[in-house]
Amino acid sequence: MELNLSRGEIYWVNLDPTKGSEIRKMRPCVLVGATPINRARRTVVVVPLSSATATARPPLTVSVTCLDRPGVAVCDQIRAVDKTRLVQHIGSLPKSELANLDDALRQVLSL
């Protein structure tokens, strides 16, 4: 089954194995790559989400809603993952939250 993989969608992603301080385990991640690239490549660019600290500290973490709970997108942990790490689609970010995430990523990546 081919995944749609649109920008802003949230998936459970298996981030293990990791090294050092990389964010680990199975966790929700939001797709931040361009939709055409997500569909064409075998990898996707994601930002992990966390509920461990719901206190946003822009631009490193920004407020998001995932699974009807408050959380944060951990913008300094952006990474490319193989599509085989995507386990299950669980939702999408609202446009306003995706726009906030875009602003934070521009700051973190100096774009």
C-alpha cells in the first residue's frame, strides 16, 4: 500500500536505533518535507513531537496538538528517516500550528 505522505501529517515513527542525544523510541513525528518530495523519495524529513514537556521554548520547541493532547515539536531534532520507519498515520497539524513550526524551523536552520 502506497502512503499519501503529505506535508503536515503526523505518523507514529520508530526512531530506534539512535545514538547519543538523539530523540529515541516510537513517537509521533510531523512530516515537514515538501509533499512531492515525500512521495518521490524513499526517505521523508520529520520533526519529532513530545508530550514530556508541553512548555514551548521557541524556536527549539513549539506548541502543537497531537492525539488531542498538548505537546511540542522538537525543532532541533529534525531528521530524515526511511519510509519503513513510518508505522501508522495518526493525524495532521492544523495550518496555524504548521505555520508556527515553519517559522521555528527557519530560525533553527538559519533560513
